Amino acid sequence: MPWPPATAPPQCLVEAEMGSITRSGIPPPLAAGPSGPCPTSVPRSPPVGTAAVFTLCEGRGLCDGPSVVAEHDRWTVYSSKVNLPAALNDPRLAKRESDFFTKTWGLDFAETEVMPSFYLPNITREHFAPYLQETAQRERIHERCKTICPNKDDVDAVSSITTNHDKSRAELEQVPKIFMKPEFALEDPATFNAVLPWSHFNSAGGKSSRDGASSKLLQEKLSHYLDVVEVSIARQISLRSEAFFHAMSSQHELQDRLQETQRAVAVLRGRTAAIDRVMCQGPLQAVRTALTRNNCVKLHNKMKLMAAVHQTQPTVQLLLSTSEFVGALELISTTKEVLQQELQGIHSFRHLGSQLCELEKLIDKMMVEDFSMYARSDLNRSLKDEPQVLEKVHNPDTASQKERLESLVFGLLRQRKLDFLDIYSDEMILAAKAIVTQCVAESVLHIEEIDTEVVTKLADQMRVMTFPQWFELLKNVFESFLLFLQRIKATLNVIKNVVLEVLASNQKNRLLEEAGARALDAEASHGPSVLQGEAELAYLTHEGLFISDALNEAQQQQQQQQQQQVQDQSSVMGSRIQQSRAEAASSDSTCGTSETSFSREQSFMSGENMMPSELELNRVINNIQELLYSASDVSHDRCVKVLTARAKDGSLERLSSAEFVCLSQAVEGFVRDTEELCGRRSVSLRGALQSQANRFVHRFHEERKTKLSLLLDNERWKQAEVPAEFQDLVNSIADGRISLPERKIPGPEDRKPTDFLLINGQKYAVVGTVLLLIRIFLEYCQCVNDIPSIATDMLTRLSDLLKHFNSRSCQLVLGAGALQVVGLKTITTKNLALASRCLQLVVHYIPVIRAHFEAKLQPKQFSVLRHFDHITKDYNDHIAEISAKLVAIMDSLFEKVLSKYEVKAPMPSPCFRNVCKQMAKMHEAISELLPEEQTQMLFLRINAGFKMHLKRQLARLGVVNDGGPQNGLVVVDVAFYTENIQALRSLERLDLNMAEIWEQKR
């Protein structure tokens, strides 16, 4: 836009150009307009052409813009944000901007990049390519003509400018270069000496007139340099004077337009003020009154909430006095929530939050100490004639129960004190020790032989007792621990029920949250459509002036609903506190039990964030079960102490079988009862019993082995009479009863002893040692019946006993050891047959014993039954050796007698008479001892030996089966032998096959 050429620049701008800037930095025409304050922005006008926003006061954002009704604060020079002379003389710009007063500066008078318009295309060089191609030829011709024929004015102007430039350059070149250096400083001695040479001033006095002339000449030279520089500066200023006139013309026109804008704004403000008085102040006052009422209602609610919060601490103290820990913790939690959400920033409650935290910590300590005291009093009270759960009161009027333990557990769970079971475990161990001490003290009190002042230790007192006294003490300990475990199980069941109730509540809350979340999602998806429907309904039914009012009314209704929800939430919090106070007031009466349980359930719903997670609750349930197992183990460990204290001096090893069986049955019964009660099989007491059983079995076996050895060493191997009780014992075994019968008192009607032991129709001639051996292995079987845990060990010891009997009897009979041990003159065939029959009796009972032990063993222990197979083989080998010994005796006799045999009259020969006589003696000795089958088999073997020796002798004598005289004599002797042998009992049908004595003809 052209500026008026006649307009002279203001004095302030000229002074600013020369460096004389006013204090405020604002030119006087801009410091204050004719109508007062400077407007914030200038409206667009066609003459200006752009929105020249010349912000000299503090800019505001769109959301914090100036009011169109109220007046602004009066503008002063201190409200200026930009120094105009400084902006005009910006040293960072190489050239002053020509559009300084017309460009778009923005609200904060800062250079901003103007975004390109979306409605204007982006013009590039390619758009002008066709035009440039058309005009390129003409432009080249024009440029050529300009070069050939330049413009006269341009030539003159260029020549004048060039002349002036050359002239000023020549003048400036007269000035020494040292003055033009950027590091020029007279403070530098070298620079000072170069500018002012001191040689002109330090000469002698005769030359003073010449020095003065030189100084004047130097002064004139420097003045000339100064004039040259000033003329050059003035020339530069004159060249830029046009820009000053241009700026001032633009500024005057801008001030005129600003004045017009200010008058228009004043008129607009007047009209707006009139509208405000007529149409706005009344409705605004109504809105203010409604807002004030709402604020008063909120304040009233806040004051009621503050009053309820103020009573928190007394209410908590009242709840704690009745052990209502859950209610107190819920009240503290609700109060803290109210303080953080509703009463945040209240000065009078600034310390209440920390006080409630300290009170909560105190309640935690109180609950832990109270639970510890409860566990101690519950576990140390009398085990008899008292309820299983301490302080459990049944209210006949209601179906609920008020229990101190439940309250404690609820409170501990709510505070996540999940280690309370460790406290109960420690108290349980101490109580278990006290039970043993109390039982021993009560038993010693009734025993006059024990002086407690002399024998002070419990273990010594138990060792002084007799076995019946100690056994009675052990049964009392077992009974006490069973009652102790029943009490612990009842208490842990109560705790477990509480945990399960909390777990069920957590699951219920989770399901409710999931349902609520789904409902909120559905409401969120349908919410915009509902709001749109309400707006459309308002659009159709609204009777006002503007449709936008209808939409505003719909939004206001939604906001009121949200505010109502917030108020309802605060009222709910207040009601919680009031309810806690009511519970505290009603907890002193007996009718508040159902309310307490209801409040406990409410505490689950409200304090779900404080309650443990489902994983933690399941872990607590597992710990409860483990604690019950631990109680069983502790009880067994204390009983082991009682058992080992008694067994320390070896008294348990010296028990009789009946006494040890009673001890084993008592221990097994206790273990079985605790297993049924606790659901776990503890092994410590059973292991201790097994250890004692092993010692008992060792002593039991050694006693019977020694007894058997003594019996064998004193056995004369003669047939013994069988008492009736042994026959009855054998009959009971045949009936399947592998046990010792009860001892009968002898009477006059008792049966007489028999010569044989009758088993399944067979007669067994036995010695007395074997009868006692039968009773001994029945004692082993009976002991296994009474103590099944020692079956394996007992089987090994019994197999050792049977092996000992076999080996020792072999040494005494076959080895002829009885000659030195007992003093027998010789081992007769009767002794051998009797030993064989005794061994056969033992072999008969080995399968019975094996079946009995197999029923008592576990399947994985069946491998030990192989001992019976080895024993059976050893016994059968021994029996075979005895039979071979009998055959060998007769064989040696045949060899001796038949070696002297001669075939000559008279017949029968003396040799055959002697053989028949010895055979008859052998038959007489064994026929009553061995069964017929064995007798026949034995005589067949003897007959075979006889035929072998006879055949050998006949061959030596040269007698053959030729029907000759010698053959006839031999036939007579053989017939005599056959007749005598078949005349013996049970040998009538024995086939002797005497034809084998003759050599077969080839």
C-alpha cells in the first residue's frame, strides 16, 4: 500500500533511528489512543488487506478472551509486550521488513507460520511452463535490445551511483586500516603507539616548535578521518530516509483505523450491557440462587458426614470393648475412604487419617494377641466335661451363633494376617508337652512307691513304675491326646468354615462385578442412542425460542443425575458409619447376633479389596489341613517320648509276649483312631513301636532258640507220649486256627496221653522236642497275629529257628553227636526212624506256616517266603539222608554176612538165618514209627542191596542157574528169605523179584 509522500516521519522514530529511545520504548502516538486503552486485535478491513494483529497489550487465549460486557483494566505502557523501536531495529535482520505493519503477527505479536489455505491450489513452476515457453523467444530478444540500447536515465542513475560509491570508497580508503579492524582498542599499547606515535613528543627542547607543528598536523589528520566517516554515515542515512517516511505514513493510517475500531467496540459494549440488564441478570440470579441452595444442601450433607466421622474413634473404642474387630475395622476403612474422597482438605481432620492408621495397627496387634490368648486358653483347659470349642454360645431365640473365634478369624483375614495359624501351631506344641506332664503327674500322685522329691524327672518316674502302672499311664496319654485332637479339629473346622464363607463371598462379589461390567458395557453402547433419542424428543416437544435450549436441557438432566449419584454415594458412606455406631450400641445386648453376622457380610461386600484373594484363601485352607496333620504328628511325637523314656533301660525288651501284645494293640488302636480323626497316617509312633518290636523279636527269638537248643541237647531221641493238649493243638491247626489255645486248668476228667500224634489220619511218632517246637512256631504265628508289623522280621527269625532245628538234629543223630552230648551208647535204627518222622512232621506244617505268614505280608514282601522253600528242601534232603543211612546200615550187614556164605547143607544156611533175623529186627524197629508206604519203600531198597551182594557172592562161588545141586540149595535159601520177609507186617505183597540174583545168559 503506498504511503503519502508528504508525510514527515515523527521525531520519535528519527530519534529511535539514531539510538535515542524513550524510557517506555513506545512511540507517543501509540502509547495512548484518543479513547483510552488499546484494543486487543484489529478487525479486517478492505484497505489494509490482511488481519494486521498489532498486539501491544497482554494477549489472551480463546477460552480466556476479554469480556464483551465488562470494561478492561486501563491499559498502561507497562502492559506493552513488544518494544516497537526494538522490533523496527532488529539487528538480526539484514534488511528491514517492508510488511512490518501489514503482516499477520498473531495474538502474541510473534512471527507465526501462516498455514496454506485448503481452498487454494499449490502453484509450482510447472504451471508456468507453457507461458515461459511462449515468451522465452521474445524475452531473449528484449534482453539483447536492452544490452545494445540501454536506458539513458538508468545509465545516468547507475553512473551517478557508481561515481558516488567510487568517491566514498576512495575517501574511506584514505582512513588507515587499523581503524577498521574489529579488534581495534586504544587500551592496547601497540594500537595506541600506532595511532599516536610518542616519538613526536619525547624529543629535546630545541625542537619544541617543530614538535608542536607535528602534533597539530596529527590532530588535523585524525579530524579528517572523522569527517570522512561521518560523511559516509550521513550518506547511508540519506539513502534510507525513504523507509522512515514509509513507516510513519503506515503508522498514522493504522492509528486512524484503530480509533474507528475503538468507537465501534464502545457502541457494541453499550448495547451488550443493555441486553445484560434486560435479559440476563434475572435468570442469572435465579441460577445463582439454585446453585446456592445446592451448595447449602451439599454443605449440610458434608456437615452431617463430618459429625459422623467425628464420632469414629469413640465408636471404634466401643466396638473393641465388645471384641467386634470386623465392625471396628470396617468403620475405620469407611472413614478413611470418606476422608480421602468426600472430606479431603478439611483442616480439622488433617490428623484423623494418621490416627486411624495407628488405631488400625493397634487393632492388628490386639487381634494377634487376642488370638494367641484364645489359642492358649482353648488348648490348655481341661480336656473333659467341657465343650470342644471355647466360648461358643447358642442363642435359642435366633439360629445364628455368636463366637469369639469367628470374630477374630474374620478380623485377621480382613487385615491379611494370614500367619495366625503359626501362632496356633506354637501354642499347640506347648499344650501337647503339658498334656504329657499332667498325665505323668496325675499317675505319680496315685503311686505311693514313687517319691517325687527324690525322683524329679518325668522319664525317671516313668521308669520306676511297674509295667501295669506305666501301661495305664500310656493309655491315659492316648486318651488325652485323642480328646486334644478332637478339640483341635473342632476349632480348625470353625476357622475353615469362616474361610470358606469369605471365599464364597469373594466369588459372589466377583460374579456381581462381572454382571455389573456387562450391564455398563451394554448401557455404554446404548447410551448415545438414548441421549440422541431424548434430544430428538426435546426437539419435537420444546416450545421455547431456540432448539439448542432443548439439547442443553437434556444435557443438564444427565449432569443432575450424575450429581445425584455422587450424593447418594456420600450418603451411603455416612449410613455405613451410622450403621457401625448402631452395631456398637447394640452389641452389648444378646439380640445383636444376627445384625453382627449381617454386618460381617456387608463388610465382605464393602471391603472386598482388603480381603485376601481366592488363591490366598485356598492356601489358608490347605494350611488348616496341614495344621491338623501337624497336630497328629505332634501327638505321636509326644507319645514316642513316653515310649522311649520307658524303653531307655531296656524294660520293654524284657516284656512277656502277652504284655508286648497289649502294648502293640494299644499303640495300633491309637494310631488307627488318630488316622480316622485327622485323615493322615503318622509314622513316628508306629516307627518307634517297630523299633521296640524288633528288639522284642530279637529277644523273643533268642529265648526260644536257646530253649530249643537246650531241648535238643537233652533229647535222648526216644518216642515220647503225646499229651492231650498237644493233640488238641494239632486239631485246632487242622481246623484253620493258627493260634495258641487258652490254658486249661487240669481236672480229674482229663484224657490220658497217647503214643502217637494223629494228624489227618496219620500217626506220627515224635520226640518231646518236636512237640515243643510245634508250640514254639505257633507262638511265632500268634505274635504275628497280634503284631502284624513284625511279620517280616518274625518270618526271618522263624526260618532261622527251623534251620537251627534241622542242622542241630542232623548233628546229634546222623552225626552221632548225641553220643557225647546225651551219653547214648549208639545211634539205633529206631533213633534214625524217629528223627525222620519228626522231620516229616515239621515238613507237614511248613506250608501251613507259609500260608499264615503270606496272609500277613504285603504283596511286595512276598519275596521273603522263599525261605520256606529252602527249608523244605533242606528237611527233605535230611529225611533222604536218614533213609540212606538205614539202607547203608543193612547194606554193610549184608556185605559182612554174605561174604561168608557157602552153598552147602544144611538148609536153610546159617547165613540166611542171620539175614532174616536182622531184617526182622529192622522191621520191628521202624514199622511202628514209619507209615507202611515208607516201610515198603525202605525194605525194597534194602532188598535191592541184599540181591546185589548175593549176586556178587554167587558169582564169586561160581553158582549159576543151571538146575544143578548148588542151584537147588541156593533156591532153598532164597525161598526161606522170601518167606520170612513176606511174613513181616505190611510186607505181604512186597515183590522181591529174587530172580535178579542170577547172571543173565548171553
